Amino acid sequence: MIPAIVALSILATSIGFYISLKQSQNRLEQNNIVQSLFWPNPKEIVDFTTKDHNGDLFGLEQISEKWTFIFFGYTNCPDICPITMSVMTDAYQALIDEYKNIQIIFVTVDPDRDNIDKLKSYVSFFDPDIVGLYEKPTTENSLTKQIGVAHYNNKEDGKYIVDHSASIFIIDPKMRLVSKISPPHKSDEIIEKFKKIKRFIDEKS
Amino acid sequence: MKKAKSLFCILFFFLNISAIFADGHAKITISDLWISEAPASASVLVAYVKLKNNTSSPISLTNITSTSFSSIEIHRTVIKNDVATMERFSKLEIPSDSTLKLLPGDYHLMLFNPNKPLSLGDKTELIFYFSNESKILMEAEVKKRNINKSQHNH
């Protein structure tokens, strides 16, 4: 009889311990998503005018009803920009079959040295589906102004460097800037984060 | 006598060989030099490399040249508060008995204005100049960038 009581109480304690462990794991996971989320007040993207890598107009309509991943960079940035683009491409190719409404956007922050042709060659190098956007960051409501950062160092030098956002930004189908993924970027992490963010936003909608 | 002469010859030969090898055991060893494949329109390419200083005093990389590019600079990607920038270095010190790795997302060589597009598998030569007056010519191959899949890579 006594051993039975002991066994039962050990079992009960273990179950209790297991439940509390699970709960704290869930809380931790929630916190992890919330940290990268702009919630509960995500910024709504307002209308903007850019041209895509084919020279076509690209505005609010083109990001509506889609999950959009945005990265700001420039084609004369041969290290961190292609690293990020490669990782985003890998995540995109892993996600696109399951989630049809996803797009990857590369916005140039260097309109003086980049042009539409250069953008076309640049984005299609990674994946023909990737959209390259050309805008003047100084234009009112430019995506750079609404979301990113661009700062020019010694622009008079032809080899000038542009400081730019290193994060990947996520806009939801309701055109709200819902999340920012900070570097260092890993494709598996982007995939996992996206799934969690989507689940979270879908539950709130 | 003849025997002694040939022995001397053999000895002399080996001495020479070892002298060559001693010289071959260079003060600087360059390895894993590669250029990352980029779009054909790219006007700046990037190269990564490992530089090993085999001596007991620091040696600096002072210049890199190539007939394939208008100029080559040493840069480092730095991310501060989610903003990426690049720092330029006029030289790079390799501490004594250690290896300096130029890797993606960190130190790298900026290769300006390739005189022709370089595609996967193409090879070109770079010349590295060091503070100890040494000069090393190395062949760089254009390779595909490895994708950073997950944090659990070791």
C-alpha cells in the first residue's frame, strides 16, 4: 500500500513538473515571437511609388494580399547584401510551395549607381521571382523612409559606402509592417519565424 | 675519392633541396582564396582568403593588386543596431604565429570594376603585398556562396 502511494505521488509530481515545463516553454516561444513583432500596433504602409526591375510601376496594390519580405541594399555591396539575399532566396524556395502568397523584395538604397537594368540582373541572379525595386529614398513615402535606413558616407567618392538596414522586414497581407528579423540571418530561422509570425497574426485576425 | 665526391654531390643536392624547402616554408601562407559568384552586371566583386603568419612577429597585408580589377580594397562589414556598414582598412595586421581569416560577413576584399564578367569556375590572379617586403601571387577561383542554413552548424 505504502509503495503504491509513493509511486502515485512521484507520478503526480512528475506530471505537474512536466506541465509547468511545457507552459514555460510555450511562454518562452511566445516571447521569442513577440520580440521580433511590431505588435499590438504595427505600422500600416502608406501608398508609395516605385518601379520594379522590369520598369513597371510598383505600389501598395502589389503588396496587398501577400506576405512580403523586404531587404534594403545596393548592388555595389558585395558582402552582406548577397549573403542576405542568398539566405532569403533559400527561405523563399522552401516556403513558396506551401504558402503561395509570398514575395521577396530587394529595394536599392543607391539610386545614383543602381538602375533598373542592374537591378534586373541582380535579383534574377538569386531567383527569377524576386522583385527589385528602384526608388529615390528621399521621395515622400518611399519604402526606405517608411521602413528602412539609408545613410551615405563621402558620396563625392565614386566608391562611397551606404549604411543600410541589415534586418529583413515582413509586411503582412493587410499591408502592415508586422515584423523585423535581425541579423545574422539563417534561412532555417527565417522559415521558422515566418511560420510562427503567420500563425500569430492569423489568430489575431 | 670518387665515392666521396658522389657522396658530397648527394649531400650538396639535399642541402639545396632543404634550402628550397626552408625558403618554401614561407613567412606568410595564403590559402582558401576564392571570389564569390555574382551577377554579370556587378561592378564590385568580393574575395575571401586565409592569411597565415608563420613568423614570431606581426606582418601586415599592405596592398593587393590584379590585372583583372581597377583596384582592390580591404573592408569589413560591421552591423550596429541593425544597420550594416563597411569599414575600410589601408592595411591588415596578421599577429605572429596566427591565421587571419577573411570570411563572409566580416573582413573581405573588395574587387572593383572587373575588366570582364567572371563566372563560376573562372580563375584570376591576385598579388598580395606584405609589410616584410614579400609579395605573393595567388590564383582565385570564382565559387558559389554557401547558404547560411541554420545556427546549429558547427
